[in-house]
Amino acid sequence: MYFGLLPLSAYPFLLVGFWIVMVVGLSLCLVYPVGSARGKRAAQMWTDACAGTLLVASVADIVWAVFSGQWRSFMLQFGFGPLTEMVMLSALFIGILWFLAIRYTQSLSD
């Protein structure tokens, strides 16, 4: 069904944010081979690096959106509804994968 969201493609900060979430999500899934090959400490460092990458990249994307004028244009056209939905779905996706990675890391022996 078409909900009139085709103009979302005009905002590159959304595409960059999508790829940030997907790359970090895939990276969190890679904690399993890292932990089995290198051990608990390496798995903890991997998970911390993924969380740090998510934080730094997300802040950079938001700053870029604000200073390029995309943020203001997006808010005028769509408002907080679609943005809130995207953020909540991203947080749920990353949160689940982060939780699984943390639980796996805690289950490893030293």
C-alpha cells in the first residue's frame, strides 16, 4: 500500500541513518564468531565498539541533518510521527541485537 511516504527518499540523512542501523546490527551479530574465536574480552570489546560506533555515527548524522537544513525541511513536511516511528523501530532492532550480544558475552568463560 502507498501511504504517501515516497518523498522520504529526498532526505539523505534518513538513508545514512538506515545504513548506520543496518551496519551496527550486522556487526552486533558478528559478536558470536568474535567471541568463539577470540574469547570473552574480545567479544566485550567488539560489543562496546559497536555501541560506540552507533553513538558517534548517529550524532554525526543528526548534526549533518540539522546543519544542512534537511531536519527542518523534514519536520515541516512530515512532523514528528514518521521520525518517531523510525527511531523506535531502530531502537527496538538494535536493542534486541545488543541484548543478545551482551547475554552471549556474559555466558562466555574467561
